[in-house]
Amino acid sequence: MVRTRCAQSSGICRDDLVWHGQIRCGCPGLVPILAFVIGEDFAAVLAAAQDGSEAAFAALWRDSNPALLRYLRVAVPDAAEDVAAETWVQVVRGLPGFRGEEQHWRAWLFTIARRRAIDEGRRRSRHPVVPLAEVPGALEPRTQDAAGLAMQNLSTAAAIAVVSALPPLQAEVILLRVLAGLDTEAVARIVGRSPGAVRVAAHRGLRRLAQTLARTGVTL
């Protein structure tokens, strides 16, 4: 990702501006916020995982699953963990035939997740579920979900809440750009829109976020 200066700093404002977690001007940009990136070791890790190494596959999972869960918590809030599990099952099945670099891997993973999320949305529309609030107290689950506990960090929860309030395309584009670290062309292929439409959605979404943050005082 090329870092460019904002027009308000006598530079050129572009789609690939850096976003350091705060929106400071009228033309914010994006930068991935992934906690881990395998980097130059990716080819070796991938090859080992394809050969059946559990440790290598675990490395791929640890690298990508946190961002995947955050994406799904916006896409399918009530079924994020289930859809993530289904996504990884499909990844295991397709991994031997996968070819590509780390950027392609992330695009493949999030494409699978998006399709599973769409399938889940369709399934739920055909078979509505009873909200937990309507389930008798004696039947409520008593164990806390580890992934849910990890997501209770205030800044993360605030970010998800704010992004969830955006129009669906804007939210999805921002999540894929920021969480998955994908470029505009990759996101365009995943969501089935043109690169121009993706840039517009990202730009409008970030402007909405800027307005929301200015109004609420939330810091992402």
C-alpha cells in the first residue's frame, strides 16, 4: 500500500491514504490493522500446511482468524463463530489446491467467508431463530465464548458498532480493506463491484465514520 499525503497537507488525496485508527481530516484513508502478517515466510508455511503440518496450519489460523471474526461480527452478528468455523472447514478442503501469495490467500479466505455469510443469511431468512431473550433462563448457555471475551476490548467493540451502522456495502468494503488488508482490485472481485465503486464506497464510508466519531467522540 502506497502512503500518500492528504490534500489538506499539500499532498494528493487518494484511495490508499493511511488510516492510523483515527479520522482526522475530510479525506481519510485506509491501512490494514492486522495484528499479524506472516510475510516472507508465507510460502514455506503454506507449503507445510498443504503437506499436512498442523503447526503450519495453526500459524495460518492464528494469523487470519482474529480479522476474520471481526469481519463476520459485522456481516453475520449472531452467527460469526459458526460461519468462521464453516469457512475454515472449506479452507481445509480446498487448501491442497490453493496457489498464490499471502495477499491471494487473504482474498481467498475472505471470499469463502463472504459466501458462507450470504448462505447463512439466506438460511436464517428461511428458518428464523428464536432470540436468546425469549429462551427460558434454565436453557440459556452458561459458558462464555473465548472469542467473545477477546472481542470485549472497548476500542474493538466501539469500532465494530460504528462500522456496523454503515450501509452494508460501505461497511464490507472498509472491513475487507482494513481488516483483511486487501487492495481495491481484490475487494472489487470479492463483492462483485467495479474498483471505482469500491473506492467510492470506501470514501463515503470513511466520511460517515468521520462524522460519527466527531459526533460521538468515539476513538477507534
